[in-house]
Amino acid sequence: MFKFFKRMSTVVSSELNAMLDKAEDPVKMLDQFMRDMAKDIREVETAVAKQIANEKKLKRKLDDANAMVEKRQKQAEQAIEAGNEDLARRALQDKNDHESTVTTLQESWERAKTDSESLRTKLDEMKKEYQEMELKKDSLKARAESAKTRTKINRTMSSIGNDESKQGFERMEEKVMQFEAEAETSEDLSKESRTLDDEFEELNKKNDVDDELAALKEKMGKK
């Protein structure tokens, strides 16, 4: 479990370039690695909790056995004072049995206590390493997002002003010039299509305006 966690915790740094080469999304992969690490921690926490519970159970049994040793010792002394050697002998025998139990439980409890402390230390190390990787993940995600943004901008800028874009722009410019030429041509054709009657009509309109202007000047005494 701990070797697996250690391996997972180093992947983020050692395989970032490999992920990019494989066209994998580093942001999603980093999140997945952190989820795997968190899962490992939860499993170890469960194992540590069970070990601590076992340690406490052994400690209670050890305390109970020690209490029985002390109790039988006092009972044996009480029986001696009462002159009942047989009762004292049986109390001492039971005390010896509990002392054997104490020896066995003492060894088991000390071993369980050592294991619990070792697991706790490893769990603390895992959590500390996870927190460090969490900070590093945020930094790597920011770098990945920045790199993706720069790449997108560079690609956009490189597409501006390339041959294809220039050719397309020039084609549109030629179309606009063509539209303008067609408009001028249509105006010229419109002028050329006027009849002789149209020209005389325009001349008469001009003469009418001149006559009206002369009459207005005469009226105003402005000859």
C-alpha cells in the first residue's frame, strides 16, 4: 500500500511531459492522481483505526489481568490472616495463572502498540505528502492552462497574415472594386440611354427656371 502510494505521488512530476506527448489532458490526469492518493489514505486510515482498536482491546485485557493478580494477592493475604491456608493456596494459584496471562498480553499489547505507532507515523507522512502534492498539483494545473492558452493564441496569430488569409482578403478587395466598377458603368449606361426628347425636356426645365428667376428679379427691382 505504502509503496503504491509513493509511486503514485511521484507520477505527477515525472510523467507530466509524457502525458502531454500522449495528448492526455494533464489537468484531468492530475485530478485523477490526487483522487487515487486520497483513496489510498482512506484505506490506510481504516487499517490504522482497526490496529488502534486492537491495541486498546489488548490493553483492557492486560489491565484486567493485572487487576486480578493484585486482587488474588490481597485475597491470599486475607485468607492467611483468617487461618485458611487452602483458600490462600487456591487464591495464589489463580494469581499465578493470571500472571501468565499478563505476560502473554503484555507482549501482545507492546507489539500492537508498536505497530499502531508505526502506522500512525506512516499515515502522517502520507497526509503530509498529499498536502504537498495538492499544492504542486495546483501549480501544475495553472502551468498547463497557461501553456494551452499560449498555444491557442500563437496558433491564432500565426493564422493571421498567412498566404491563405491574404489571398482571401485580396479576393474580397477585388470583389468590392468590381462592385464599384459595375456601379459606375451602370451610371454611364443610364446617361447614354437618354433620348433626344429627354434632353429637350431637361432644357425646357432649365429655361423655365431662368424665366422665373428673371421675373423675380424684375419684381424686386434687381435688373
